[in-house]
Amino acid sequence: GEPCTMEALKGISTVDLLSEIKRRLEAPPRKNIILVGPPGCGKGTQAPVIKEKFGLCHLATGDLLRAAVAAGTDMGKKAKAVMESGGLVSDEIVIGIIKDNIGAPECSNGFILDGFPRTVPQAEKLDEMLTSEGVGKIDSVIEFKVPDEVLVERICGRMVHAASGRSYHEKFAPPKVPGLDDETGEPLMKRKDDNEEALKKRLSQFHAQTKPVVDYYAKQGLYSPINGDQKSETVKAIIAGILDKA
């Protein structure tokens, strides 16, 4: 914005000034939220609901990285070079890409960060960047807690019809004929990383990695664990209660 000096204010009519003050007072306060949870925990269902309710932007770091690479931004070029050499994208690059996105108009009320930060140094760097950009701080960190055996059942039962993207579940949303798509009768497939062994390994890594990050935010009084093993309407109501207070 422009420097807010008395000179600058003289050129604005009182009516405009008052309406701008009213707008700022009535605008919902910025909310910057982090969602934490393993694959299959229900984060993907709740993020659009929170986004809609509070007018936030949803920043899923994997999607942001792919978009930055595709758009050829400075950070995207750096990320692409690292990815092509088989390296891991550095914290600086990921935070740079988040920084590039939080300036967008759709993020003016705040954001939902999904899939980041995964380590305490990332959380610290994120805090520094938010402060230096003047976009507030993290207001709430919500972790979806679901027992591993429930996640294994949810995820290992997933089946997809590759051509259309229609998805089914052996137990919760089975196709009419086992293993076949309802509309085309073509065979359904499972994602190769949706097998039990791979998933259990992913989950134990997730828990080991997440605990220190969650503790970092808990010390600041920002952390709310919620039981994700219940109806999505119930989860939605619990989240709304947490965020109304945040």
C-alpha cells in the first residue's frame, strides 16, 4: 500500500475513508490454518468446506510445486532443476513458492496449508516468512487423528476406474459387480502404493515426522487434535467450533 501520511489522506473524501474503515472492521479476520493428517484421514474432504466458510485459499504444497514448475516461475525453475536431478526440493524453495502464492487476492483472508510444514525447521522458516511478509501468523493447527488400522482399511479398499477417475471402495462404496466399473464394466485398479505393507511404512514415517511439528505448535497454544474417525458432518462441526475461537 501507499505510505499512510496525512498528505496522502487529504486527497480522500471523508465518506470514502469511513466506508473503508467500515469495510476493514467488518471483514472477517485473517485466518491462517495448517491441516495435519495422514493419507485417508479426511483432510481432503474438509479443506474445501473450511475454504468456503472463511473465504481462504487452499495451498497444497505438492500442487503448488507442480503449478510453479508448469508456470516457469523463478522458484518453479529452481524446483524443476532439483527434481530433474533426483534431489529433494529444499525448504527455501517450498517456502518461496508458498510466499509467491499468499500474495494472491484469493489469499487475502488467509490460507489453509496442507502437507507443510513437515519438520520443525520448516515451521520456524514459515513463521519467519509470514512475519516478514506481514501476513499475520499461524492461527490454528488441526490434526486429524485416525487409528492406523482404520486408515489401512479406508485406503487399501480403494479402487479406481482409470479412464473416468470414478472411485469405489470394497467396503464403503462397492461396485455392483466386484472389481468392475458400474458404467463400463471395465476392470478397476488399485494404486500400487495403496497396499497394506507400503501404507503401514508410510504411516509410521508420518507419525515419527509429525510429532515434533505438532509439539512446536502445541507450545504456542495453536494445536487442536480432532478425532477423524467419525462422520464427516461431525468432523465439520468440530472444526467450525475450533476455528470460530481461533
